[in-house]
Amino acid sequence: MNKRALTLLEIIVSTIILALVMTGLINVIVAGRQLLQHSRNRMGAGEIGKRFIDPLQNQVRQDTWSSSCFGTDSLTNSISGMYTASYTINTHPSDAQIKKVKTKVSWTE
């Protein structure tokens, strides 16, 4: 008997294996795209945080520093509808002349 043709069972098994491999590859591609988008958002948030706190850096002088250059100890600002940046200024517990500025940038994905 000549066995040149494929049986139906072999075709079904090979189709199932191909479908499983393709599903795995598609999941890897989708996860990679999500990771790339998340990384882009993090980089954007870092840049926004830097630009948000730059005006404070220009005002840092011991003789003129009050609470902040904006006149408040905290500020929240929404940037382009996607990012929200805020900062708070706290006095160091052991030295009242030392200020600590904490910046937080959050975003929606």
C-alpha cells in the first residue's frame, strides 16, 4: 500500500499544533506592544515630572526660599488630559531649613 497521502487525523493534529503556535506568537506580540506603550508612558511621565519641578530648581536659594516658588506647599496639575503631576514640599524633621520636594506623576493607559 502506498502511503503518500495524509490521513484526516494527521491533518487535524497538524492544524491544532499550528493554531497553538500561532496563538502563542500572537500573545507574545500583544504583550510586547503593551509593554512598549507602558514604557513610552513612563518616559513621558519622567519628562513631565522634570519639567514640572524645573521652576522650583531655579528658585532654590537659601536666602529667598519660603515655602515654594509657587506660593504653596503643594500643587497638582493635569497635563494633556493623560498625565497628572503634583508636588509637595515638606520640612525636614531634624532641620527646619532643609526642604524636601516630592513629585508624583500618574497617567491612565
